[in-house]
Amino acid sequence: MDIKAKIEEIVEKIKGDKDILAKFQSDPVKTIEGLIGIDLPDDQVEKIIDGVKAKISIDDIGSKLGALGKLFGKK
């Protein structure tokens, strides 16, 4: 399994659906396993969860910085 590709796929699903985001925030392990349809060992699920959280945080920071740039007239 290409973990990086799975993380990207999961991030898109989570960002596109507020219900999935809420489930991920309350029970990330169950949510990830449900999204990929595979029961993985805990260490692999934790790596995916960490990757998803990092990607969501980076994307969120990037969008906020982009909005900040617009505030100062930069595009």
C-alpha cells in the first residue's frame, strides 16, 4: 500500500465532508479503517493518522497564509 497516496486520498475525503471530519476528530482509528476498508495493525494506522493530521494542518496553515497575503495586497 502506498501510504502517502492513501493519506492524500483520506485528507481529501475528510476535508470534503464535515461528518467525516467530526468522526476523525472523535475516533481517528475507526474513521481511517472505515475509509480505507482495511483493518490495519495499530502502528500502521497511527502512521496514517499522523500523516493525515500533519497534511490537514499544513493545508490549513497554507490557506490562512494565503488569506493573510491578500490582506496585504499580495496575490
